[in-house]
Amino acid sequence: MSERNLLVGPFNRVEGDLELRLEVDAGQVRAAYANSPLFRGFERMMIGKDPRDALTITPRICGICSISQSAAAAIALADAAGVRPTPEGEKVAALLHAVENLADHVTHFNLFFMPDFAKPGYAGRDWFDAAVARFTAGKGSSLRRAIDARAQLLHIVGLLGGKWPHTLAIQPGGVTRAPSARDLIRIGTSLRAFRRYLEEQLFGAPLEAFLSLGTGDQAANWTTGDAGFFMTIAADLDLQALGRGRGRYMSFGAYPMRDGPLFAPGLWRDGARHDIDHAAIAEDLSHAWMLGETAHPTRAETLPDAAMSGPAYSWCKAPRLAGETVEVGALARQILDGHPLALSLAEEGSVRARILGRLLEIARSQLVLEELLSSINPAGKFMDQVTIPHDGTGVGLVEAARGSLGHWLRIEDGKIASYQIIAPTTWNFSPRDSAGIPGPVEGSLVGAAVGDDEDTPLSVQHIVRSYDPCMVCTVH
């Protein structure tokens, strides 16, 4: 097999445009370069606006994770004002956010990831006919069941937030809707229906049984539901060896509460948990079509280089933590929260591990939602009025479905002077930095098999989709 270069993209079933330039040698990817080819510029739009406009504008970054953006903006404004939401408002905000993340995970598994196994390239595999029946776009039985269940789950957002996406329900002081006892009963009905879907279709067993799995080997023997079907495919295609990362994971912590986030924050490095040094976050611009210098988000600017000059090849910046890449997402969250199954997958860091991490978080998120609902007091106070300062700074750190999301805000003379955002896909799909270190996805693609007749290699698609990219968030 000879050396060749491949330009793969744009990818279908990805939110936004993504291109990959692959250097292929001897039937394997030797080097990969991830390009976010569409600049959108939300950070530039924010300058000069009333700080409260962040609650309206930033959710429009993405129609899939708009509540994540809304939550980050609200927390940044609350931080600038030196306040916290009311305890009951915090619970409802977390419930809204967890519903969106849970819906995102189910959407990813059924609509974005699994349909690749119904492609003709896998014809002849023992499981292929079943994959076609379950996951063919627009027709698959599992896919259709997931869409129905997702729609029912998102009724909760309609009830509490008025609409989805782009609700304005989450505010710095809490939430705009105080749920009644009747509302809580209706939400409980929706959650019970979603649990039925999970236990009948996705897992084919009680959630608690899946959550009792403690190792990757135990998970490999899971045979029921769509999760078991994925494990069959993973074993046949050796997905536990595909798309391995560097074993460094980060989570800002999901769903903030008075006693701490419901999923713990931290950095996983060298096989152990560490606290995050937030001051060590920096955005490297050496290979992005951006002007300026590498800086922490509080000092960074977003100045697009219209000439697209130098060694740059993407509109995506390269965020680094203490000069190193980190992987973010559901697997990272579950590792940092200490679930035994996730910890056993930390070193593996493969396509299989990322999907198992997402399945694990689906099951755990359902339980989180049920516990949150039972703790809400309808007689409590759900929002305080908050005065945004004339000058100040604030930070909003949350966990979107795809990973760690940060908003850094500076207010001067009553207007936004700076608004910087680092999205999950910015962490995962970043280009190289000034040291030439590839981003997490770029590194994971090295060694992926490429057939002589493949223009869009199946192995590359599996790796890319295991990270669940959202490119419109990446380029804001």
C-alpha cells in the first residue's frame, strides 16, 4: 500500500462542518489534522452588549446543547454579581440541564453513532442484518423508539422552560417557573416512561443491573438490549483497541448544588485524580486562523485572521491545561466521579470505552433526575432578583453532554468587554499547539485502518463519532 493523503468531510450526522486531512501510510493513518471550516464568531457578537443579553444570545450557539450554554451564561452572571441561585431554583436548573444531556446521549447513540454499522461495508457480518433493521436512518426500529422516547422526555423542558431549545428559564438567581405539586407529578410520569424505554429497549434490563458492572470485561458480557447489541459489535470489530486516547480526562463537575456538583470535578492524569488548576487553562493560537497570543480565557481575544496565514489549518483554537491535551465527555465525567466501570476503562480510552461511558451516564442520569425530582419543594423559593454589576468578572463552568464548557465574562461600564467560550468539542477537536502536539481526536486517529478503496474510512468515522463532535459549538 502506498502513501496518500485523504480529505474526509464534511461528516454527515455531525452538528456543523468537520473536515479531516489524513496522511495514510501502509494502510494506516500516520497523521491527522482536524479542521473546523466555518467561523461563526459569537464571542465577537457579545462585545458591547448588555451582560443579560448573554442569556439570550449564547444558547443560539447550538440547538442541541442550548441549555448547557444557558446554564454556563447564568452561572457566569451570578458569579459576577457574587450570588448563587436559590436552592430550589438550583435543583430545577440542574433537572433541566440533565434532561437535555440525557436526551443528547440517547440521540447520539441511536442517530449518530450506531447507523454506521448498517453501512454496506459491513455486509456479511453476523450482526449486519440486525444492525440494518435496528439502526437504518429513518427506518430502524431502535432508532424510531429512541426518537419517541426522547420527545416524551423533552416534554419536561416544555413544562419547566416553556420551550426547547433556547429556553430562558435559567437565570442567575434561579429559574423563572416555580413548579406546582401537579407539575412534579407530571414530570414523574415522564421520567417513569423514559425509564421504561431504557429498561425495555436500550439496556433490556433494570438500570441497577447495568450500573452494577464494575469492569470492562463484565460489560463485554452484557447481552441484552441495544447496549448488548453494541457490545457484540464492539467485540467483533475490536473497538476496545480503536481510537485510544492519552488517558488524560477532565470534568468541571456536573449540576452544581450547595453541597457540590452531583458529578464530581477533577483531572485524571497518570492513573490518579487531581484538582483542576483553572489558572493553567490557555488557548493556543499557533495553528488556528486567529490573531493574538496564547492566553488564559480571561485575557484572550477572538480576532479572526482573514488571510488564514501561517501554519494554521482550522478556525478552532487549541485549549490546553498546563500545556497538555485533555479529553472531555461522558467517559471523563464518570471517571472523575469514580464509578468502577469508568475507572476500569480509563486506560483503555477507546471507541468502546467512550460509548460505554455514555451508556453508563445515561443510566446514572436517569437516577439523578429521579432523585432531583423527589427533592424539589414546590412551596420553596425558585428565584431571587439579581442586580448585574456595572463592572466585574464572572466564570460559568458546566458539563454539556459532550464535555466541559466554560464561559469567561468581563463587564466594563455596564457592557460586555470580553466574552470567551471554550466548548467541549474545542477541547477534543483542537488542532496542534505550538509544540506540535495534536489534539485529542487527531492523536486518537493515528493508527486507524484505511482500505485502499476507502475515501471515508469506517474506522475513522467510528473514532470521530465516539467523541460526538458538535462543530458549531467549537467555532461558536
